[in-house]
Amino acid sequence: MDRHDDALRHLREARDLAERFDNTWLAAGSRVQLGILDVAAQRRPEQARALLDEGAGPEPGGPQRSSS
């Protein structure tokens, strides 16, 4: 397993734990880092965009997501 795969595994675990404990900031940070790794690896740019958008939160003036 290379370092990229290790980083993905750790960041996914961090995101899952953050979501489990309802820590919005840590979950968002993990999603952004996952997106950055995908962009850097040029593996899945469409998934990277989705992760970056999710980590960044709603656009100003756009529809608001529920916090449930």
C-alpha cells in the first residue's frame, strides 16, 4: 500500500468519526483533504469536485442544507 492509499484510509476514518460525533468542522476538513488528494492523484476529478463542494458547504445565497 502506498502513502496515498494510507492517507485516503486515514482521512476516510477521520471523516467517518467526525460525522459520527457530529463534528461539522472536522468532517468538512476531512472532505476537503480527500478532494485535494483526488485532484493531486488525478484519479477521480469528478469525485474530488463533489468532496470539495461538500466540504466547502452551501454557496452564499444558495439553498441551505439541513443540519439533521
